[in-house]
Amino acid sequence: MRRSVGNKFIGRRFFKTIVMFPEYINQLFYLVGEAVILLALLILILSIIVSMLVLYSFKTGNFFAARYMLLGIVLLENVITTLFWITRVDDSIVDDVGVRLRNYINNKEFLKTPCAMRFIFMPQCVRSTECPAKLTPEGIKCVNCGRCNVGEAQKYAESLGYRFFIVPGSSFIKRIIKKYRPRAIVGVGCHMEIKEGLDLCHRHGIPARGVLLLKAGCVATTLDWELFYEAIKEKEPHA
Ligand code: SF4
């Protein structure tokens, strides 16, 4: 009994020691608390605004304050996708608009670059599963066997002046950029590859254009080939 009274007494003293901060510390905690709540509110409001802009762009194909919007998507991506998830809206729209937005921002510089100075990076997963092409230091070398659309696409792209690479792995693009310094790039891939590729090009100051796969995966992926041809054919209106 005496022991428990003693424990209570020690506990109370300990508690007093813990909670009795000088007044300025209490003020500081209060200010920090207020700042955290304000910051959280600000992030939420900005995320709602950017989410609405994303939906607007997805529906209309127009972009409002494109650079700020892209900054918003990059910084607030997790909160925005959570908001989409909560409201049961397909959150892949965020990635889709992100890629289109980057393409839109790069468009002017990309079109200024002649086709002969542009490179194409095609993912190897879009080939036929029975592809006979061999791996070389310059990527997988298509022999246009006719088993998939890559051979024809390469032939057409090269007739426009492009250099065409079939990418065997993730470090390949970095190596080719370092080696040949292309002036503009068209990259095909899934959302993640396109996002990383466009960011890589941005770091190297290369205007790039991403073309999303219709069905992503490790093998037998599909591509909207019409969309791809449109993306590589486009030139500056008066070029
Ligand atoms: S067309 Fe080229 S990429 Fe396609 S399967 Fe034949 S060799 Fe492979």
C-alpha cells in the first residue's frame, strides 16, 4: 500500500517535470502545431485544385497553366491519387495526363528538331515472342522478319531520318544518350518507363515525346501504331 502511494507521488513529480515547460516552449509547440495544420490544409486545397485540372485536361485535351500543373502533379502525386481513389475515379488518369502534359510542354522544341536528329526508343516487349533478332551493343537488331509491327515501324522511321533503337534494358537509353547526344527523342513504354524517360531527357535538356503502350507488361505488349506514326511524322508547321 505504502509502496503504491510512493509510486503515485514519484509519478506525479515525474509528470510535472515532463509537462512543465517554459512558456516560450509551449508557445513554440503551439505555433508548430498551427503551421502543420495550415500546411496540411494548403496541400489538400492545392491537391483538389490540381485534381480538378487533371480531370479537365483528361476530358477536353486542353491544358491550363501547363508548367504549374505539371509541378503540382509531380509534388502532390500521392495525395492526388489518394483523392482519386477516395472518389472512385480511375487514378491512371493522373499518369495519363502527366505524360500528355510533358509532351505538350516539350512539343515546340521537339518539332523544331529535324527528324534526322531525333532518336526512337522502342521497348523490346513489343516484339513478337518468336522474334529472331539478336542482341548487340546498339540494342536488339530487328531483321524485319514480319512477325510483328516493329520491323515496318523501323523501316518507316529510318526513311524519315530517325535513328531507331530496340531497348534491351533500363540502362541502355542512358548509355545511348551519353554516346550519341540526340537532339530529340520519341520513347515508347508503360506509364512508369515514359515518366522516368521524360524526366531523364529533361535532365539532359532533350525535348522528348512519350507514346504509351496500349497494354503494358513484360512480353507481348501492344501499341497503338497509328498513334506512334502520328507522333514521329509530326513536323513544325512551316518546316
Ligand atoms: S519484325 Fe523485327 S522485332 Fe519483330 S519479330 Fe521480326 S525481327 Fe523481331
